[in-house]
Amino acid sequence: MNPSSRLLPLALLVLTACTSSAPRLQLPFRTEANCESRSVKQTAIDSIVASTDDTIRPGRYPGDAVMRKAVKTGGGGVFAYWRAQPFPAPDTAKALGVSGDLMLKRAVITNQVQPSDKAPYRAVWLTFATPTGDAVVLERAYDVQNVCIEGRREI
């Protein structure tokens, strides 16, 4: 038997163990972006939302009008909407009284990044469907890339 053919099953096993079984975020079905003359970067939405820390922060959602103004005057941002996006966040689910994965409905992301001794972050407002109605929570996202990219607006 060829030595390299003996390593193939081991390599496949290692690759399988490294693959995540968590569901990937789908592209939002709708976005409302304010990126000046740029367009929203779909992969940035996915990455930013996936980088949230599964910890509900103190705060009350200030309302859509206030957040739209923050998005418009704060260097850009996006309101991203999903129909029923499974979202694994066990600590957030537990705090909201939900068993299993949450269903993400919306994320409000601005380009306002906060400095921190540990790591810079941005505040992200997430809306989840729960048995008692929609719940809007504030979490930190540690992917701080700009949600807008150069180019023409396509959304």
C-alpha cells in the first residue's frame, strides 16, 4: 500500500473535525443601507453578525428613526432583514427564554467602532423572533470592517 494512500483517511478525518456544523447566515432578503456613494458589502453583514459575542448588553433600542439618523450621519451602516435565519447563540437564547437556536429577523449595524483595551467592537442591535414576540437586544460585534464598499450602489 502506498504511504500517501494511508494518510488520506486521516487527512479527511482531520478536515471533517475542523468543519463547523453551525448554520451559515444566508444573505438578507432585504437591506436598507446608507453608504453615501458606496454600496453595502453583503459578506460584511454576514461576518459582523457572526462575530457578535452572545451576551446581551444593557440598553434600550432607541427606535428606527434614531438609528436611521445614526446610520446616515455616522459614516454609514445598514438595516438587514431575514425571514427566518437560524442563529446559534445559546446564552442570548437562554436570557430570552428560548430553547435551541434563535431566529434572527433583523440586524442594525453602523460603522461606529468603539475602542477598547481588549479589542475594538461595534454595537449591533439584533431582533429575534421569540414565542412572546420580537425581542430586540444589544450585543457587541468584534468584526469591525466597514459595512460599505467602494463602487456603485446596487441595493
